[in-house]
Amino acid sequence: MVRTVITFGTFDVFHVGHLRMIERAASYGDRLVVGVSADALNRVKKDREPVFTESERLAIVGALKPVDEVFVEESLELKRHYIEKYSADVLVMGDDWTGRFDEFADICEVRYLPRTPAISTTALIEKISGQ
């Protein structure tokens, strides 16, 4: 039986923290499905436009060796739908979301992984723009 893992993220200004998260998520199963936040969702979540477009971010994440399938995450409220649609056995999220998705423990295992220390997309954007 194939064990499917699902995770989500914006993956804007892709960095080693994103890569480590994806690699660790993949280690929990045989198949990794990744939801990449839509541009509109990113505007709601982060109150800014993404640096890279939705299609560019899908291409970057989809090209990664551990990733078996990518899709556009249109809404945070659709997590249950995505978990069911992709028959996920495990939901993996960063520990900055700890507790937020425990409600899905009725349909899959829920894991929160530590973020890579001292790396964040927001900090990178601020550094690049000289803020």
C-alpha cells in the first residue's frame, strides 16, 4: 500500500529551508503531494504579492526529486478537501502552524516539523530589497 504525504506552502523565493521541509515531508511516506498557495491566497496570507508567480512556483516545486505531484492551493479552508482528494495518509506542516490542523487527525496523521533556523522568505526579501 502506498503511503501518501501532503504538505502545503507558498514556496516563494525558494530556499534551503523549503527544500529541507519537502525532503523531510517525503520521508514520511512513499508519495509526496505538495499544494502551492495560489497568488490570491498569498496576498491574503502575507498581505503582499509573491515574488515568483503561481506558475513559476509550481514549476520549481514540481521539479524537485522528492515531489510526485503539485497542485494549486486556492484556500486554507479547503485543507480537508485536498487531504481527501489526494488520499493523504499524513499531513506535514511547519511547526509555525502547530495545532492549527489537529482537526484533520480524524482522517490522517498530522505532523509538524521544525523550521530551518534563521531562514525565512520574509527575511530574505527584506535583505534583498535592503530594508
